Amino acid sequence: MTAESPPPLGPDSVLAIRREGGLAHFPGLAKPRRIRCAEYSEGQRRWLARMLAEAAAHDTSEALSGADRRVFRLDIDEEHDATRVSTVWTLILAEEQAPSALVSLWQGGQVEEDDDTGEHID
């Protein structure tokens, strides 16, 4: 089963990336990486949107099986004001299915610029 497509990313969108699961728990690795779209250009938001669409195209049912399986949990939150935030999209993806761009983003927080060529980002 593939996930529903992610919503468009606007300036009020925040992408949270978490890696969960596995037998050993390391608090530093469990802390989510937060990407606040207001801090990025339109081209960088397009790059994020393409990466999320690529991740959503994978079979997500496999992510939930297995005792020692690591998964990426992706949430898109919309900040309405300083006190109201709503989660509008969630994806749980097996670590081995994650696009390399997603893994790099989780590890280093580096958002690329979309060159608008429609090329595969992985």
C-alpha cells in the first residue's frame, strides 16, 4: 500500500523527521529534525516536496512489520499561530526504503535547491 501524496509545502509548514525503532534507544537519534519551510526558498520547498512524494510512493505496509526494524516517521505540521499547530500528513517508512535524500536530510539537515528539471532526486 502506498501512502497518500503529501500536501503542498508553504511558509507555515514544518516537516518533522524522526528515526524510530530498533533494539537500542539513543535519545540523540530519536530527537526529530525539524525543517521550518519559512526559512527556505521556493526552490528548496519544491525539492522537499519532490523528496516527500518519492518517499510516499513506497509500500508503507512493510514499515510496520518486524521486531528490530527502524523506520522514518515524517510529519508535516501547519503552524496557524504561536499556540496552534496541526499535523496534516504523516508517513511511516521502513529505513531501507527511504530515499537517500531523506536519509541525508535527517542526518545533516541540508536542504537542496530544486533546479526544476524534474530529475529524480535520489
